[in-house]
Amino acid sequence: MKTIFSFGILFFLSGCSILQPQNLSVNYPPYSKISAGLFEIKSFDVYKDNTTLHALVSGLKTEKDKMQTVRYLKSTDNGKNWSQPIDIKNNFLPALAARGNDVQLAANGENLVAIWQTQGEIPNSGALVSVYSRDTGITWHTGKNPAADDTGDQSHADLIADKNGYFHTVWLSDPEENGYQSLRYARSMDNGENWQTPTKLDDSSCSCCWNTLAVSPNNELHVLYRDMNPRDMTLLSSNNQGESWQSKKTIGEFNWHFDGCPHVGGGIAFDENNAFYASVWTGEPSKSGLYAVNSDNQRPVKINKNATHSDIAVLDNRIIMVWDEMSAEGTGIFSAQSIDNGMTWSASHRLSAIGTNATHPRILSVENHALVLWTEKQSKKSNEWVVSWL
């Protein structure tokens, strides 16, 4: 399939949006759909460990099902082919997973850890659960709740493994005395079987935006999350595997004051020199849209005023950003690239087909390509899981 754009001028100045190219025939990159044996996909996560891609997916087996099934599968050829999915059987309450509050997976060799939120007594609220595998996902065992509390609301988790083999997770916990939810952190040093006592990283974070964990090449730990006041994206870092955390740093400084739930987190990636590149969104009326920010000068460069959910990756000398964007043809997945450390960006390129509602893209670097994954829905059809290559 292909679509036609008309040619226009590109603006690369900070704070200026990228205009679409016009009168240019653009072919969609090849992509395929992964069913994982499910009728409808509700949530997914993909984690790269060396040359293996590990995936966790949740969804409904049949149209009549009400409870989500959680499954694991992997790929050893950069996402072109995937193993037969394995059900993660457990005695937990139903999974409470959706795009933006996805199931989470991390891997270190044969050791895998998975975390997701379950449905508690209060609708759309519940505790975290964790499982772990010591044989690359063949068998799974019930772990401890990293929050050390099986009641209340524990949502929007992220999970990662560092170079020492420690597993780290962050999540949003019950409101504090100030009425705001807090950002919590826990670490496992035994491959997910147990978790150390959780700590509070911020006692007033946004209550509905996903959090993003990343490990830089020098093995420092970083978490990107949306703060409360102002509602700007914020970065916390640890240079000792989570023992302590450095003072938080605002990414973008849009000074957005907002009393509500934007449901938009951000993405972060590092190059070989430990410089970071972040994709951040703001709803500040005079500045609203998606921006790129790099650690060298912290100057936000506007990518698109209509974009929302995004992710970012470093691939050789390129920085690639992906996002979803509403248009007359439905919500689509788009990408743009930079070859000068995020200072200027190419025109945007549509990845998803017109006529589908596609959302919440993820991007990973795999050898000489970027792997982009998202979920999309066509009219009168169930939600599907899609993978493409750039």
C-alpha cells in the first residue's frame, strides 16, 4: 500500500513543527501481524536481550472471554518469526492491562521477570503481581509483589534488567496524604523471586502516565516520568544500581500546569557515549505537541503538534522517533529521523495503513534496523498487534 503527500517546506528550528512532504509517493514499510493465538490484543511489551527479543502479551482468547490471558513468546531473527506462545498460568486475579498500562517484561540470559496490574475490589484498580522464569520462558513461577502490598492501586509499572543481572521496577502507588499518587521503586537481586523493600522516589507524580526505565551503557539507571506540578516530564538517575537516586531533572521545562489525566508518558534512549535522547509531550496550550530533547543542550525541538504517545531509539548515527497522531484517516503511526543528535529532523513518514486506528508505538534497535510495534484496530474487527521494520 502507498499514500500520496504534497510537497512543502521543512522547518528545523526549535519550537517549529515539521510539515508533511507533498506530492511525494511513499511506500509503507513492510509489516506483519502477530496474533499470539489471541482473538484480541489488549497489551504487550517487548524486551531485547542480546540477540533475542522477548515478548509478553495479554488479551482475550475468544470474543466471549472477559478475563485476559497473559502469554510469552520470543524471536531470534529480529522479530520476523516468533515462537509458539506459552500461557503464564497463575492463580492471580484477572489482569488489568491496557495500552499505556501495559504488561511488563525484562530478561537477562535465561532469567525472565514479568509484572502486571490485577483487578482489585475497586473497578480499574488493583495490586501488582510478578512471575519469573529460569529457563527462558518455558516454565514460570509466582514471585512476590514488588510493592510488598497486595491491596490498593499499583499501576503503570515499568521493568528492566541492568548489566549486573539485577531487575528493577517502578510504578505508581496509592495516593499520599497530599492526595497525589507517588512514584515507587524496587529491586530484585535474585532474578525476580524476591524484591527488596520498595522506596519512594517522588511523593507527588502524575497518576495516569506510563513510566519509562532505561539503563545507559555505563550501567546507570534512569526513570522518565511525568511530575505533578508542573506536569512536565522528569528524569531521575542512579549510578549505584538503585541504592540512591540523584536530584530530579525536568526534561523540556514547559511549565505545564494541569489538573487532570493526560495519559501520555515519554520515551528515552542512550547512545554509546551515554548521552540521552527523550521524546516528551506537553499539553501546555502555547506549546502543545511532541518534542525531542537531548542531554547535550536540553533544548526541546518540536516534532509534531498533533502527536501524542511516542517512543525513541538510537540506531548507529540515527535517532528515530515514532508516535501516533490523529487525522481524518484515523489515528496512525508515524516516524521521523535525525542524523545530527536530534537537533533537526526529517519529515514525518506514515508507517500504519490508512483506515486503521493505530496507537501506542514501541521502537527497538535490532542490528541495522529499527523494529516498530503497535496495536491497531480496523472497523468491526478486534485489536491486533503489528510489527514493522525501518
